[in-house]
Amino acid sequence: MTNGTVRSGTEIKVTTERPSLSLSLTEMEKGSWVIFDLPGFTTAAAGTQQNTLEALRQASDTSYFKDKDSLWVKVVSPGDPGNGAPGGGASITVSKGAAPVTAASR
């Protein structure tokens, strides 16, 4: 899926052969979040590291947790500017290796 509509509070498992991905949230209210389970991924470009999956689920800001097989990333929206433009929201880049990656808030 390149884009789609999901509800806040959703957990999504992402399986891909790509070496890196940019995960983005747009047009969501402040504090809305989505958790991504990324098997085979190892690195998040930004966010706060959490020590457990439960701590990740409780986090109020963009965070990540790495277990044996997956990288879990919780992307928390800072809020849409209110104009309905697709530029509002948050993004984070994840990768399967130690390659340089970038993250940004839009």
C-alpha cells in the first residue's frame, strides 16, 4: 500500500523487500497514532527508543522498539495545520541496515 486511510490506534504489519521505507501520517488530529510492525527492519531514523512493546504502546510521542525479529514504530501526529492539505502530519524513515536515513515533521 502506498497510501490509504486508517483509524488512529491501528497496528499494521508491514512486509516488504525494500531496504527502507518512509512511514507518514497526514491529516490526523494531534496525538493520533499508528503502530507499525516491521519484520526484518532494524533502524528508525528518529523517535524515542522504548524498552518494551508495552512501553511503546503507552508512549505519547513518536517512538520505536526493537525485538528479536521486528522493529515496531509508533508514529504520533503533531496535528494537521487544518487546511486539509496532505502536507500536514509526521513521518519517519526506517531501514533494514545501518544505512543513513532521514526523518522529518511536515
